[in-house]
Amino acid sequence: MKVAAALEARPLPADTRMRHLRAYRSMARTGLKSLLAYQTSFLFGMLASTFGALSMLYLWRSVLSAGPRHGFDWPQMKAYLLVAFVAGSLVSSYTDYRMANRIKQGDVAIDLVRPVDYQWSRFAESLGVAAYEAGTAVVVALGAAALLGGVPLPDPDTFGLFVVSALLVFPLRFGIVYMSGLLVFWTQNYVGLQAARIALITLFSGALVPLVFLPEWIQVASAYLPFAGMASTPALLYSGSLGGGAAATAVLVQAVWSAGLWLLARGMWSAACRKLTIHGG
Amino acid sequence: MRRTIRLYRRLLGAQVRATLEYEADFWIMSLSAVLVQGIGVVFLWAIFESIPEINGWRFWEVVLIYAFVVISEGLSTLFTQGAWTLAVTVNFGQLDALLMRPFPPLLQVLSSEVGFNGLGNLVLGIGLVAAAVRHVDFTWSPGRIALGVILVIAAAGVKIGLNLLTNCAAFWLRSPYSMFAFSMHTFGELARFPITIYGLGVRIAITAVLPYAFMSYFPAAAVLSDGTARLLGLLTPLVAIYCLWLGATAFRLGLSRYESSGH
Amino acid sequence: MPTHRPEPRRRSDVDFSASVVGLASAKVHDGSVTLIQAIGLRKVFRKPDKAPGIRGSLRHLVQRRYSEHVAVDSIDLSIAEGEAVAYVGPNGAGKSTTVKMLSGILVPTAGQVHVDGLVPHRARVENARRVGVVFGQRTQLWWDLPVRESLELLRDMHGIDRSRYQERLERFDSVLGLGDLLPVTARKLSLGQRMRADLAAALLHEPRVVYLDEPTIGLDISVKDRVRSFVRQLVSEGTTVMLTTHDLSDIEEICQRIIIIDEGRLVYDGNLQAVKDTHVRERTMSFELEDSLLGADQIAARLPGARVHLESNGRELAVTFDRMTLGARQVLSAVLAEVEIVDMHIDEPAIESVVRKVYAGQLQAEHGGATNSEPMR
């Protein structure tokens, strides 16, 4: 297979680039449609994460009724957890499953000979899915908020940064999920990988609880890891717990990690292709 | 009966060997289980680091409730993980082979997978219990230890029964994914904390509709002889029998509408 | 629990006490025992009519609509002990559905089934002790285990003692060449290997009744032959065999009786030879001639009712005739009276043509092998 040729990044003529853009757009639509085909399962999956979020909300309501901790009062915590919930729902239902299955069954060979870039294709699909995931999660979050006495509006000072930060959640989560999917080239098992990935993200992204509540070593580690940008940063910005220079820095870190993960994933993909071409699909 | 248990063990043992065929899988699954459970503990620690008690429950008492969930899930994962295969087995017609073997189909389904990650749960759960009983303020008597053992087993029965019940939805939902059962499983995880923190609707649902509270909160209360929940906790064995009966009945009804596939 | 050691060949093993309904295991006219009995067997599958998307799903919740598909429509069957029956019909005719009801996998929508005195879907475990099933498209082996372990698990489930088990393995090895397959994990077997292992798994406990659903599908010729001769051997030992297949050679080599269904209904049930006599009356004799002939009119005149065809080279002659009105000998002497022949052969009627007629809707429904006077062509 001419993997090497497919991998070579040549500058494309303008009309080719347009054609590719159209291809990716239709892939985004395909991703969304595939998700709709499994709608019942998707909604039950969403229900599952809703229960997870609900238990956290109830727990913190009860804990914080005694007064604020680590600078978080109940309304702030509620806002934090709901934003973290929506962020956590992105790229959570389709991309990695499909990748893992196709790699395991060898169908990935077909993806290799397609005249579009593998990583951009998965990115486009995930984007289509993410639109639906985000929409559903926002509805669920609003429902939960209504149940628990409303959510305070976002902090107006950091709102602009919050929007940027929220948008950056997607490439970050895509990078991690995509790479964990690629690992199947080496492990052939995905269930365990996925569980480990979810556990790591849950711990280091501050999805369950703001990172300040966690032991010192976790806070230090998460400062050097890409995960905080996947929940903690936007949630902190929304709940107004992050301001000034720290806020701008946090968003910048998100952006740098997004680019970094993208490049890292590229490297991993070419390693995977080498493995595929040497050992066969 | 002895023969049935022996065969069940045989079937599980065969699955152990089959699973160990993929050695990398085994390590990935075990490590990820330790990771997942460990994070749960870190989280628990984070909460109690900031407050001494939740709704009158002290840290080590909540740890005991938590440990009940961890152990129930561990036992259910180790010995009856096969319930989670129902969605695929039923909807791809793979139940056919099981129905043609002279051993109860339900037991074949339950023993058709071994979840090694359950081992991680058991280790952690027992560790948590050991740590909790040293800090919880009461005296141990042989009677209380016996009660504890009975309640742990009964709690596992509750989990196994409800697991089976929710996975039997596969007969009706016709989807090869067990997302319904998974969402109910996460609902059950609400029982990791004293259920008094939840709203009334949740409390009723988790006590009476899908009584997951009987795999942790109520039996823990009974062991601690604490509060009004204690009396309900003593009913755990009955609830376990009820849940197992529900699961088996759902399976029986499901089988009668099983359509194989490719007719 | 005592170890169950099946010795299903003895007729006294028929478990009358277990029969739930009196008509199970009824005696049949010729003194043999009816092993499989179905009365008015019917299976209806219900599929939800759901429009796609969320809106469709929601509407379905409120207003449930189903479309019904009748897979098997009031079928009566009665198969005696030791019979080998071919169950034939086009795709989707309801063959597999019938077999799945007879084996207890599916619960019938209506009607009664009794196999060896049991209602299969009510007494699943007991039924499984007496019955063996092979589904050509799907394995019963444990996917991730070596074949040997699958067989040992089945041995323990059936409670077969070790020496008997060893004997069975040796037998399977000699007939099916099982020995080489024992250490191989099921998922790594080729289709032909898997079929051989599956046959061993289904027959390990010496079942009285064996259902074979497309047992030769996708196999290469040599494995097919092996499987067929093995099944023939089973039949000769008195096992009752019901065979579903698309492969007509399977039928001709194994079965004496044929049941044809189409669209869930019984179309024909009778003796295989009688079917051939009735519906495949045309035979063709082909001759290679010593010298070329210019015309075959004289031969045709000697054989009224037969069609005589001479190839353009004048050296190959084919005579097609009704075997009920003309004998092969008559045809031969008629030809010999006109020309010298070098070689000849007779095309035997194939069951294929009967089935093709069924598929084409030419055959009228009938039972018990009664003759049909439908004209041929």
C-alpha cells in the first residue's frame, strides 16, 4: 500500500483544497447521521452521564450547605459542574468506537486509500457529532439547573475568554480521544483503554470537582498535562473563579495544547501506518 | 445443585483461560480498573478533606457505604459479567447455541464472561472496609460480623439481580448496545453516598423502583445500627431475592420473545 | 445428580413419562415411533414500524404500529424415528424458523411441537440432551477456546463419562479428521474445519434427533463429501436426521423423504423417489455415434412421444423421453436399429428440477406423496 505517498503533506492547489473542504463537510454530516442512527443508544448514554452529574450536584449541594470551601459557594459550584458536564459530553460517543472497530477489523486499510486525510476526516466527523452532543448536553444541563434552582449567569468580565475556551475544548478532546483510538493499532483492545482514558480525564481535567479540592500532587501534575483545558478552564471562567492574567494564560495553554496534540497525533498516525505496512492490516 | 455450581465454575474457568489468551487485554483491563476505583477514592477524600460530615454521616461511615458498592460491583463483575453480553448475544442471534446445551441458558449467559476488573474492586473494597472499621465508632461482636458478611452477599445479590433485569431490556430494545443497562448502572452509583442527600423523587426511585440503595446505603446502615435506615437494611436479603427473581423472570419472558435472527 | 449417559439408540429410551400432551410420541401406522410431531405450527414475527429520527421514535412510543411477517404458517409435520428428511425451500421460505421451533430456540406463535415426548421450548435443558443441532452459518463452539476445551465443556454438561468421551473423539477423528483441530482456537478455524468441529460438538452426546441447517454451505468438495458420508453413517445407525439445505446433492445422498415449503406453507411432503417418479419423469439418453447421420427422423418414428435431437456434426444424438411411457431399453434398441454407437450415457433425474418447479410455483400443494398428474412441459 502506498501509505507513504498518502501521508506526504504536499501543498495542494486551490481547487483541490476546495474539493477537500466539501468532502470534510459531507463527512461532518455523515458523522451526525450515523449518530442519529443510534439515537436511542446515544440518549441512554447521555442519561448515564446525567446521572453521574446529578449525583455530583446533589453531593456538593449537601457539602456546601455548610458554607463555601476553597472559594466555591453552591451557585458557583453548580455552574462549574454543569459547564464541566457539557464539556465532557463532547467527542464522547462515536469517534473512538468507530476508529477502534475499524482498526481492529482491518477496515482501516480502506480509509488509508481514500483521497482525504485520515485525521482531518475523523476531525470533521467528530465535529458533526459534537454539535449534536453539545446541543443535547446543554438541554440536559438546563433541565438539571431548573431542578436545582437555576444557574447564575456567566461572569461578564471573562465571558469573551470563556467563549474562546469553550471552543477550544473540542480540539483538545478530539486530540486525546483520537490518540487513544489510535492506540488500538498496538493493543487490539479498546474497552480497557477507553476506561483508562475516561478515568485519567476525569481526574486531571477537574470534571468531578474543581482541581483545588484535589491533593497537591494532582494539581501539580495537571498543570503540566493537557487535561485541565478539557473541563476545568472553561468551567472556572464561567463560574468567575478565574480572572485577570491567569485567565488569559489558561486559555493560551489550551490553545498551545490543542496544536501540540494535533501534531503529536500526526506523529502517532505515521508510526501506526508504518506498523500497518510492515505487519499487514 | 452441586452439579450446577460445579458446571458454573467450569464455565467461568473456561472464560478465564479464554480471557488470558489476550494477555495485553488482561493487563489493560486490570490497570484501568485500579485507576478508575482509585480515582473514586481520591474524590471521596477531596470531599471529606473539606467537611467532617454529610447529612450526619461521618467520613468513615460514608467510606463503608462506598465500600459496599465497590464490593457488590466487584462480585457481580467477577462472577456474572456475562449479563452485559446480552445485548449482543440476543440481537445477533447468538443465543441459539446456548439454548441447545443442557445447562440453564440464564446461567450460561451469566458465566459467559469474566470481568477481571472485579478483582481490583474487591481488593479496594476490602481495603476500604478494613480502614473504615478501625475508625468507625462501634464494637465488633461475632453476631455483627456474621450480619456484615450476610449483608455484603445480599448486597451483591441486589446488584446482580438489577444488572440482569436492566440488561434483559435487550430482548425488547433490539439494540446491540447495552446503553440502557449502563445508564441504569450509573443511576445505581448514586447509592455510593447517603441517599438522604438526594431529592425525594430520586430517593423513592432508588429505594423502591430500582432498589440500588439496598446494595449499599441500607445494609451499611444496618451494620452500623445507625438511624432509621437500619430496619430497612435488615431486609436486604429479601430484597436481594426479589431482585434476582425479577432478573430471572425478565430473562424468561425475554426468551419467549427471542427471535433468533436471520429468519 | 447421577451422570447421564445417553444411549439413544434403544427404543425403550423414549421418554413417555415426560410427554406433556398425550399425542407426543404417538405410534405411527408402520409400527415406528413418531419422534418429531408438529401440529399447526405457526410463527409470526412482529417488526415495529418506526419512522426514522427522533420524531419517529417519539411517535412510536405513543402510537405503536407493527407490521407482521408470517414466517411459518400452520405446518404439520410427523417424522418417525430413524427417518432422514430433507427440508427444502427457497430463501425466506421458513426453513430455519421451523427448525428453530423444533429445536426449542423459538417459541411458536401458535400450534404444538413435540420432540421425543417433550415440548422443546418448555423443557430446554432436557431437550438439549436428546437433540443435536448444527447451524452452518453459526458456530456453537466457544469462540475463544480451543476446540478440545469446547468439547470437554460439552462433555461435562452432558455428563458423558471419560471412556465414552474418548471413544467418541476417536470416532470423530477417524470420520471427520478431528484430531488436528483439537488444539486450535475456534475463531482461527477455517469454515470447513469449523463445520467438522461443530458436527462433533453437536453429536458428542449421541442425540436421537439431529437437525442440520445448511451443513455443507460454503464448504469445498472434499469436506462436503466427508460431511455427507458421516451423516449417512448416522442415519444408518438409526439417528433421526432433519436436513435443511440448498445443496441438492446433500438431499439425494442422505435423505429418503423430502418436505418442501414455500412462503411458510407446506408444499410437498413425501418419498424422495416418488417425487422423482412423479415430477421428474423426463430422462435424457445421449449417444455418440460411429458414423455421422444426416437425419434422425427414422429414430424419432420408432419412439413416439420422445424428442430426438441430432447435433449438427451428425455424431451426437440425444433422446429425451418420459420414463413412465418408455424404458431405457426400448430407446436403446430403437437407436441401435438405425445406427452403430460408440458410447452412451443416461442423465438421471435430479431433485433440482422438482425444487425448481416449486420455486416457479408450478407444483400444487399435496401431502403424503400422492401423485400429481400435472403434465410435464
